Amino acid sequence: MSLLRYLGLGGKKRKPSTESERNTATVRKIAAQLQRLDPDSARYLAAFAYVLARVAHADLSIDLEETSAMERIVSQLADLAPEEASLVVEIAKSQARLLGGTENYVVTRQFRRISTRQQRGRLLECLYAVAAADGSITGPESSEIVAIAEELGFTRAEANALRSAYREKLSELQSRSGRSG
């Protein structure tokens, strides 16, 4: 079965009939590693971790600082041991690299369905923290965060309000201030 048909996006239209059919392959793969969590928590964490990796990979490179930031966030979010958080992040990074073009919107849309507005706001804050972890938020990372914010139901003004807290990390502003100094 194709991924698009599995997700109900291609072929015959049908409503997913089982719990597993309502999850993307990416979310299922990560959530399977979180067996000690209840299924809803595992699904939430899997989608959260994937969206973090989506931003980290926006510039086609996920560095050690970004990975460490994701591991800290995931560990705190679900009270995971460092090894568990590391495993979740590694799977999320791998999935983002392999399936990013096809899974990005689908997983983010799933996260929107299973989260509250407050949880989506927390994710948005974490996206900026991950992107800034290496000292600079690149243009592609910033653009990806804006796209995710819109997919999560935030206005551009709301996304920009959070972005302003990371103003000194924005690469386009760093290069301007370097030229003027």
C-alpha cells in the first residue's frame, strides 16, 4: 500500500479504520521505541520530536548542538532517560532526512490534531531554541519555522513575536551587524 493511500491522501478515499492507520509511518516508528509511555503520549512525543528534527534539518545539516538541544527538550518533555531521548531524536533525525519532503506537512498536521494550542506554542518555542542552538538561525531554518507555525494554526504575527526573542541569533541580522561594526 502506498504511503499516500495509507494516509488517506491518494487512491480510494476511506476513513482510517484502526488506531495504527491514523498515524504516519514516521510517528509509528518513533512511538514504537516509547513502549513504556501510554500510546497517546508516545504519539505526541514522536510527532514533537519529528517536527524538531524538521527544523534542524531545514538547512540540510543537523549539527551536534542542535542534536543536544533536541535531546534535552525531548528528555524534559517526557521525563525520559538520556539514552531514550537520544534514541527518539536519532530516529526523528533519520526520518526527517529520509522522508522530509513527504512527511513534514503530514506529521505537523497530525501534531496539530493531537495537541492543544498551548502545546503547539511550546513546540514553536522549542523550534526556535533548536534552530538557535548552534549560535545562528539560518534563513532556511527561519523560513521552515514560519511554515510550521502556519501549519500549526498560528498567524505570521504570532510567529514573529516568538522570533523576536531570538533576534540576535538570526543569521541575516548577524551578518548585517557584522558589516556595520
